[in-house]
Amino acid sequence: MHWIDPDSLPVVTGKLERFVLNPHGEVDGFIMTAHGKDVLVHTPPHMEAELTRHIKPGEEIGVHGVRPRGANLLAAVAVIAADGRPIVDQGPDDEREHPKHDHHAMDAAGTVRLSLFGPKGELRGALLTDGTVVRIGPKQAADVAGLLAPNAALAVRGDGIETRFGRIVHAREAGRSLTTLMPLKHGKPGPKHKPGPKDKHGPKHEHKPKPGHDRDHDTRA
């Protein structure tokens, strides 16, 4: 269960347009229009079943959520369905597993409609105008933030999934066109050096004889 009481938060109402997917093909948010503007709403993946069962594109819904700094995002604590049903973040099921989807090589190119963010406001990808969701890890996304900004030209290649909610590409390469793609840095730092038996007593230092005690000069007259 979320530690924030949803009733303590203001409600933002709007019309649900479409769901947004994460790299596993799970619903982890949606786009709704409120007062003529697009609003990106983040929801945890464990809420997918309830959300997709009780809210549908075209319906008027409400969201109790918080806004992280520096991101055009509403992180939902609870969603109110069109019939008034509250859908509250109760926390993940310990036995929950990622859905089984066929991943295959996929590319996409187009114009960015919206930047996509994680629940704390970290840049995580983009939604293209054709509805394709592009996901990039937060560290890599920060390196190509200009490509993920609204109205930017974006092309990517990576692992893709087709679902009933749309298409998602987990990018491995990105650029302004498919002919100018550059690899994204997904590497992790190598393991740190662990001291072995020879390291326990610290580095060895070469012994230097004291002045006047050089063995070559230690002779008797």
C-alpha cells in the first residue's frame, strides 16, 4: 500500500487517451488530456490488471498523484474510474512475474510527441506521434536528452514488443535518423578489486640502505 493517503492529494480529471508501456510490455502509465493539454501519468506495473479492467480510452477519469520536480509528470497514488471506482496502489504481489512476450529486433523513427519519465521524474524515453513507445535507461536517456524532447526527430533500434496496447522499443541505438544511429552505452562498471592474500599487509617497498651503511662500502682497512 502506498504510504501517501490519496484523499490528501488533489484530483486531476481528464479523458484517458492511451496506455503507456515499459520495456517488459507492461502498462506503467497512460496519457490523458486535461484542459486541452496532454498529461503523462505514471502508474506502477502491478496496477496494470485493475487499470485495464476498469478504465478505457475515451473515458473521463481522475488521478490523485504527486508531481516530481523538473518533469511533466503526475505519479499516481490512486486512479478514479468513470464509474467512481477508486483504483489504489496497494503494492506489488510478491509472486508477480513479468508477462511473456516475444521480443524481436525492431526500429522506429518519427517525431517525439512527449518525453517519458519514471516515477521520480527521471527521463526514461519518449512517445512518438505514431504511438510508438521508446524506452531508454535513465543514465543513457540523460546522454541523449535532446533527442527525447517534444518535437525532436528521433530514430531508434533495439528490442521490440507488439501488444494489444501498442508497440514498445527498448532502444540500443539512437539518432536523428535510421542512417545516423549511434550505440547507447548500456555497460556497467566492472567489479571492484578485492585484496588478496598478498595485499593484506599493504604494498611492499624496496628497502633502501641508510647513508653510510652501504654494504659495498662496509669494508675494514
